[in-house]
Amino acid sequence: MQKREAAVIALLGGLLVFALKLLAYFISGSVALLSDALESIINIVASAMMLVSIIISARPADENHNYGHNKAENLSCFVEGILIVIAAFLIAETAIGRLWNPIVLTEINLAIFVSITATACNFLISWTLIRVSRKTGSIALEGDAKHIFSDVLSTLGVLVGLTIVSITGWSILDPIMALGVAALIVRMGLSLLLKSSKDLMDQSCPEEETRIRTLLTKNKERFIDFHCLRTRKSGSMVFVEFHLCVKESVSTKDAHDLSDDLEAQIKKEVPNAEVLIHVEPNIEVKK
């Protein structure tokens, strides 16, 4: 499955899940279920944004964007984090108001059944997105997958709480659970903001650098040394560059062939890598 297909599935699935959660709220009147439904609106917006970002990031480099459009995925993930935090505050505001004016919930068992169905759909969507994100290296898909999976966890918490309410009749637990969901959503949103901002600021990729250093060390007998290794991530692309020091006697063709071979090895080790190697001669200073 390709990134665009996965994004379309997430968007259509989000619409279905939102409809089911909204139905569960209307059946029961639970503010915790309402908060869950409101978060699904954010899921839909985020999935739509993710789809657009994936379409844009797939465009090839042009005159105005020499390094491609991959950062569209990072921007999508960053905006998604902001939307998640906003949704959390809206949920908290609704829950605080219900703390002082709790209502008796109705048809809780039916609402729980509908919500479980929605949660099962969300789990399948999240599982699909995380598989495709690992295959393609897409940060936009990864962010949406984690977002939706957090929604699964928060909904399970709400359902456990509502089950307690149905047994005990303590309606005050409903807004308390909604506040707990809001706290979980804030944490998730801040996590996405931190991850996406690191890539937007061109932070290095430690894991990829370690693998590249190991690979180059294995090929050490073919050149003198390497240095100035630098990496950064843009969307699903990893940009790699370093200086390769060879013997002064090595011909231009041999140096070119060596660079091509090392580039191919790096791309095999680090999928979606864009590699730039600067070859320089090892000129000894004569006394």
C-alpha cells in the first residue's frame, strides 16, 4: 500500500468513526463521549491535511524548491500537533462546566457498544498507517497513526469509566474522565509538536548517522578517511553528506566509481536517503 492510499483510508475511516462516536454521545448524553467525538473532528482535519501534505511532498524538485517538497509532511505534523492541543482545551472547558452541573446519563450500555465499534475501526486504521509509515518512512503517516492510536487508548479509558458509572450511578465520573482524556491529548499534541519541530529545524539523525559510520568503517580499506558527516530529515527523505579522503594517485573515474558504490550501500542501509559525497585528495604537505 502506498502513502496516498493509506491517507485516503485514514480520512474516510475518520469520518465513519466520528459518526459512530457522535451517535454514542446522542444516545447517552455523556460529555466524555462528546469529548471523544470532538477529538475525532481533529482526526478528520489532520487526516485531510496529511493527505494534502503527502500529495505535495511527492512533487519532484523544481526551480523554487531545489530539495523537493518533503517538508510539507513535517508542516502537516506540526499543525496537527497544534490542532490536538486546541481540541484538548475545548474538551477540558466542556468537562469543567459539567463538573458543576452533572447530568444523569441514559442508555449507557448501547452507547458503550457503539463506541467500542468506533474504537475497533480506529485501531485498524492506526495499525494500517503505522505499517505503511514504517515501510515508506513517512513522518506524516507516523504522526497520524500515533494520534489515532492515542485516541484508541483514551476511548478505552472512557469506556472503562462509563462502565463504572453504569454500575455505581456516579455521574460526576463522566466529566472527570473527560478531563483525563484532555490531559492525555495535550501530552500527545506536545509530543508531535516536538518531533516535527526537530525536523523543521534540520536536527541531525543520530540513528542513521550511526549506521552510516558503521558502513563506512567496514569500507575503510578503500579510502584514507571520511569526515564532516552531516544528516538532516525532510519528510520521509534523509539527506546525507560527508567528505571522502582518497589517495592523491586515485583517478577521477575511480573516485567517482567509489562514491557511487558507497552511495548505493548507504541508500540500501538508509531507505529514502539522498547522498552527497565530496571527494578530496589526501595531499601530504612536503617539507
